[in-house]
Amino acid sequence: MSDRRRTKAGSRRRTATTSAGAGAKLRGPSAGILLYRGDPGRHEVLLVHPGGPWWRRQEAGAWSIPKGECMTDEEPYLAARREFVEELGVPPPDCDALQLGEIRQRAGKRVLAWALPGDLDTTAVKSNTFNLEWPPHSGQFRDFPEVDRAEWFSVETARQKINPAQVEFLDRLEAALT
């Protein structure tokens, strides 16, 4: 990813309307929650599709676990829970979390994840928004949802949909649950 694109993504995230407030400082890794349901060997996982014009027509490799950047001095698991609420509009289940560790995405972004059993009505998802100049250089700003949809996928299908680096979280979840 070029520095220009990385800057756009960073700016986009920093201007998002979040519960942490407009002036919150972001740091280091992202943290997220992989929600799963179903019987052993037939689990489904919840993935989110990023909103906004850049992702509109992308499917394979574009989906992700609900996640976002940790703020300065924020404990990563609490950041993962906060991001779940911001991106889906509902709190994650209040149960013991299975730590899935850390991966590094292609552009170098570190992501920490935890798995939780639970269920969620994807039709009720209400994401926070971010403000973006669109079309570029037009002087017009629009709000876009950070997540435009959430869906349940079999682990096999999720492997095709999810960001390639995050496939490791699916592998770790399956290993832990068998």
C-alpha cells in the first residue's frame, strides 16, 4: 500500500465519529472480536464489510473481523469490545474470550483478536460513520458507514471473504475449538 493510500485510510479512521471522541489519540495495533456460533466442525463466523466508496465493489479479501485501532493507554481487549459496538451497534457477548493472538497484515498493520461465542441479527447492524470528501477534490463531504454490512459465513467461505492475513485467526479458532 502506498503512503498516500495509507494516509487516506488513516485520515478516514481519525475522522470517524466514535464514542471515544474526536480528539482521541490512536496508537499501534488494531483489536477485534471474532464472533462464532454453531456446532464443532460446522461453525459460522461473523465478518464485516467496510463501508465507503473504495470498498463498494470488492468482496474477496475485503471482509474483516470487527476491529479498530487502540487508543493511547487503552487495553486491547477493551478496545476490541468498543470497536465491536461502534461497528455493529450492539455490545459483544459478556463471556470468557478465547485469545487468538496477533497477526500482521500486508501493509504492516498489527491486529490482535479474541473469539467469543454468540449470535447476532445481522439485519440490526448499525455502524458508526466517517466523513470523507467524495468525489475526491470536489470540496463535498459525505458521511459513510464504517461497516456497510455484516454476515455470517461458514469458516470455509470466510476463508475466501476475509483479509488474507486474518485467515490465521480462523485457523486458530478452529484449532482451539476441536
